[in-house]
Amino acid sequence: VWLGAALRECAGVVQVWPSEANFMLVEFDDAAAAFAKACAAGLLVRDVRAQSGLERALRITVGTPEQNRRLVGALR
């Protein structure tokens, strides 16, 4: 719950899709920039932009609390 709410507050996040799994689908204004920020922070996210309809999305796996904080910090 915290991660989804925190991601919704990040600049450039268009939508955080509802999920009951251990990952979230997040749509960004600029998914390439968000992907680069996550990678620069040493975090792995799945780039799903090649899939039809997901051109601006990344799949983010829910990590440890520390990893989740690093991700949100990198995207802010």
C-alpha cells in the first residue's frame, strides 16, 4: 500500500495500476527516464515498453522496504 501511494506522488507518474501481486504496473510520462533513474540507483525493474499498450510503462516488483524507499527516492 505504501509503495503504490508513494509512487503516485512521484513526478512523471501517470498511473499506478491496481495489483494484488508482488509487482505493480506503473505508467510514466517518460518511462525511459524512469527506467534510467531506477538503474542508476542499482535497482532492477522490468521494461515492458515493447509490449502493445504498455509503451510508457514499467513493471516494478515490490522489494524490501529499503529497496522500495530507494526506488521512490530515485524517481522523485
